[in-house]
Amino acid sequence: MDTKNLSFVTGANGHLGNNLVRALLNKGLPVRASVRNTSNKEPFQGLNCEVVQADIMDKASLIKALKGVDTFYAVGAVFKFWAKNQKKEIYDVNIQGTINSVEAAVEAGVRRIVYVSSIAALNYSKEQPIKESYGFNSDRRNWYYKSKNDAEIIALELATKNNVELVSVLPSAMIGSEAFRTINASYNIIAMILKGEIPVETNISLNWIDGKDVAEGCYLAATKGKNLERYILANECGMSLKETTKIAQEIFPELKLKLPIPLPKFLLYSVAALMELGGKLTSKAPLLSIKDIAMFSGLKQNFDISKARTELGFNPKPPKQAVIEAMQYLMTNRQRLL
């Protein structure tokens, strides 16, 4: 393949990674896509890209895969909020994976890294809307949030130390096509709403964003982003689960969905405790945890995306449109995804 302007994407069979591969190919760019297991070929059917095996926990595999690469999109990471050993399975992987990714890029001579962080790494202690300039998240109660916060700081420090260009992007709750099993944690909430599996109103808001818009934002960060800067890739306003369910009711009345029932916070804690206990007994992620209620109930996710709009030209579709399209996509592909 033509390796001029070669882009490399980790986590290329994941939701963002696969949409990013498709976006780059549509722009006529050569793409090398990495996955941990190359036997799953479904996400790459019909795509004219090179698929290689690499693991963010295996630095040698990254160095090999990065040879000849111009732009490295560091997408691969653990995206989940629950695990038996959360420090080992979430935090340690995201930290070491970030170190390996940046160091491998330096050794391979990569020109620029687009590092995919998360809105989890933003500072929510100041007034809304949240800005990049507010700094990093001081809330240390959630292992995923903690991992994305610390990993981004490490990525920026390593890039500065090793004199490699790095731009950090911070996506919100990604939904929309293309999607494959298993859909990501954010998209799974949309699926649960369509299946009537959100029984209670938690007063948790999510900032919905189409994954294709985030993929475009990653490309814009690579071509227009300023070195060592952060860019929020989200919509301006968050949306409650109740509001999201109302959209599902409007477009799929035949599902006869009920709105989640509002509960006082002390009851939400009781429900979450029972769900956590069930998760420990079944080894499955609980729908709610006590930390979820403590951290996110009542927390608004409204962002100032003027920096990304002005400097990158980022222009995402409105959240309601993103939700409608995501729901229609899931229902059309229900046998494969739901």
C-alpha cells in the first residue's frame, strides 16, 4: 500500500476506531488498522485498509505496527465502568497502554499523535459549561474516570519530554453507526432504553455525540489541532435518560416504552447497592453502582465546544438528531446488535 501520509488507528474494531478508519478511507488516506485479535473480520469487510495485530499492552507490537506511520490515532483503551478488579483491568491498562503508545510512537518516528482522552478528564468543579481550560478532573472515585484523567496527563508529559507532536481530544457519550458487537458502554444505554431496561430515573445526564462526528473531529485535530492542546468533542448540552426515553417513545410508539420512575436519592442508593451485590454474584456489570449515583446523579454535562468549533471547524449534529439516528440504526440492526 502507499505509505505516504499513512494513518495508524489502534482499537480499530471498536466503535470510534472503526468509524475513524472509515472516515480516513473516505478521505482517500491510506490506513493501517490494529486489533488485538485479527480473526474478527466483520468490522473490516469491504474496507481497503491494512489490518495488523497489535496490543497497547505490548509495546514491541506497537513499534512494529507504527513503522512508516505519519499520524497515529491512539484510540485503543479500556472503556468500561465495572470489573472484578477495577484497578488492574481498567486503570492499569489505560495508564500502561498510554505510556506504551506514546513511547512506541517516539521510537518509530511518528510525526503526530492524536490522543483520544475523554470528557472524564475534565474538571467539573467549576461553573457550566465546562471548558478545556478548567484543567483536569479532581474527582477520584471512579476508576475509569481516574484512568482517563491520569493517562491524558501522562500522554501530554511524555510528548513534551520526547518532542513529539500530540493533540488530545475528549469525546463525550458516543453513539451511532457503524457499530458491532459488543457495542460500547454509552451506546448500550440507548439499547437498554429501546428494550425498556431503564426502570428508574437516576437524574443522570449524558452528552450524546455521533461517533462519526467524533471521528471527523479526530481527523480535524490531526490536520488543524495545535500541538499539546486539548479539544472537547461533544455537544453543548447534555440530556437526561428521561428525555432520551421520550425520544424513543416518539419515534417507536409500537414499543410502548414507559418513562423511568423518579426515586429519591436514598432509594437510588438502595437500588444501586442491590444491583452491585447482584453483579458480584453473577460477575456481570450492574446497571447502577453506588459510585454512579454519588458521582453522576444531578451532574450536568454541558460543554463549551467553541475552541473545537473555532480552531478545528468541528460541527457536530444536534444531540436529538444523533439519538434518533442511533435508535433507528439499532432497530434496523436489532438482530445483530440488540
